[in-house]
Amino acid sequence: MSETAPKKTPLYDEHVRLGAKIVLFAGWLMPVQYTGIIDEHQAVRNGVGVFDISHMGQLIVEGAGECEWLNNMLTNNIEKLDVGMGQYTFLLNERGGIIDDLIVYRIGDQKFLLVVNAARTEEDFAWLQKHLRAVEAAVSAAKARIHNRSAEFGGVAIQGPRLVELFHAVFGAHKEPPARNHIADFPFEQTNVSVARTGYTGEDGIEVFFRAGDAVKFWNAVLKKGKPFGIRPCGLGARDTLRLEMCYPLNGSDLSPERNPIEAGLGFFVDLTKPNFIGRDVLLKTKEIGPREKLVPFRMKEKGPPPRPHYAVFENGEHIGEVTSGTLSPSLNWGVGMAYVSAAHAKTGAQIDIEIRGQKFPATIEKKPLYKKT
């Protein structure tokens, strides 16, 4: 198998068996849909759905000195994490641009799990290794180590309002899922799996990580136990519509090495009180003078073709920005999206136009999230 050949998750054969439509995503052969994007989307909003997230990267950082070093690599403050806690954070370049957005969990006194985006796993690992070597050269006492364990593990995301019922069915009625943004190990058959209370859909949910060899067993157990709750296996299509309704950014679309977290409206996950992290000076300046552009959510005002990435955004005939994500929202039945627009025009309630195939369609800049549960 060459380095450029598409990769398969441990669940690939199960997706094929279930009749999934397979697409190439971030170098992986992944299911985009099974029964249909709308059906899978509504299953997550109203019941429960399960996604294969085995393509996501899992990096382990451990050893003496790892906390201080890792805190200098990430924007959020990991010193605030007790064992079993996690937080959303960013890995930045020297220009303050976003290399990756990720979740970091403290899984031991001197051990951290980083769950990173599939398309960025190798780049993240190389970036962290490079900076760790630089620290080791300067401080001979540094004993932090980083391991790329991605190939050894699989993962699924179980999402939806019936999550707790399904959790009890899988792990036992006497067990409770971890608190939000916490991680814990649970016994499953003859092994243990790691369960994190998080997700990318706006619904209650968990992400479960296990050894690659246990993937098929766990996936099929979840589908079997989830039948009474209307479970659906879900693909990348529903993942995208669900996250976009909540205005959760997608790395490579809404986030990039040319954009910083303050421009993306995600300054909450940046701790500028920390004395040092890569990109801090740029973010301090951005906060001081204000970003040139801002990422805003919008909703179309007319039924028509849905917005898509790279469509131009106008206000009163003036070109003010570009769409980064767009879709037809299954929950709202309207076109929705996110766009970077010049800061002067980034006002909630502003009336804008999206140019679609040479024609301008009216839209409104909205508050986050676009979808609100009733």
C-alpha cells in the first residue's frame, strides 16, 4: 500500500455492508450517508445516531515537564484541567493562524490525550515533535514525550437526546456517562473503552475510543442496543449539516492557517493571561486593534439554491466577504452558512446578499447558533 493510497478505518467493511455511500475525505474512505442525510440528521436531533470517528488522530503526550511545554503549544490553559477533564483548544503557527482545533484531555497526572482532525494528524504530530526537540535541546532536563497512537485506536461518536438511555443499554443501568467535557474508562465485554462527554452536533453525546481490534464489536453492539431508540448509523453529510446549524467551525473550511481564533469568534478558547504560547503576540494585537474580518453565521431569506463555500457576500452592492460553509438546514428548511466578512459589516441583523451562480439572493446575519432547540 503506497503512502498516497486511501486509508480505511477499522469499520470500513461494516460501512460497506450497511450500504453506505463511500467518499474520500482527508485521505480516508469514509461513509457520507447510509439512508440519507436528512434521515440521519433527524435521527440525531430527535433520537440517537452513531458516527465512525476512527479517522480522527489520537496523540499522547506524557512525561515530566509535559504540562508546561504543552501549555506553550496550545491556546487554552491546560493547567486548569484535573485528571479526567478536557477542553477545546487551538494549535497555532507563529502568525497566530490555526493549524488545528482539537480537544485535549488530561488522562493522568503527567499524561494528555489530544484528539485532532484527521487531515491534520501528521502535521500536528510533526509540529509538536519539532518544538519538543527544540525545548529538549535548550533544557536538557525536559522529559516530555509525544506518541502518535492514531493507527492503534478506533472511535465512534454517539449523539442525540436519547444518548443516556443508550449508554445505560450498552454499559449497564447502574453506570452514568461522564460529566460534560470529562473522560473516563468503562468496562465493555473483556476490555475497557474511554468515554468522553462531547460531540460536534449540538445534542447530548459521547465520543468513545477503543483499540482498533475492538471497533467492529463495539459498533455492532451500539447499533443492536440502539434499535429501541431509533438509532441510525450516520455519515459525514449529516455531521456537516448538524455542526453547521450549531455554527461549529470546520477545520480547512472555516478555520485555516491564514485565520486566527479571534477572527473566527472563538477567543473564549484562548487564554491571553498565559505568559507564553505560540501566536500569542499576534492574538494580543488582533484583540487590541480588532480583527479585519469576522466569521459570521447567516440564514437565507428566500427558498432557493443553498449557499456553498467560496460564494461571494455583498452588502448594498459592495463585496464584503466570502462564504466558508453552507448547506440546506434539515431542521430549519432554509439555506444557512458561515462567512468571513469585513468587521465593519459583521453586525447581527445586517441584510446581505449571497451570489449564487451569478444571481444575488438575500440573507441575514444571525446570532449563534442558527438552530435552537424548542
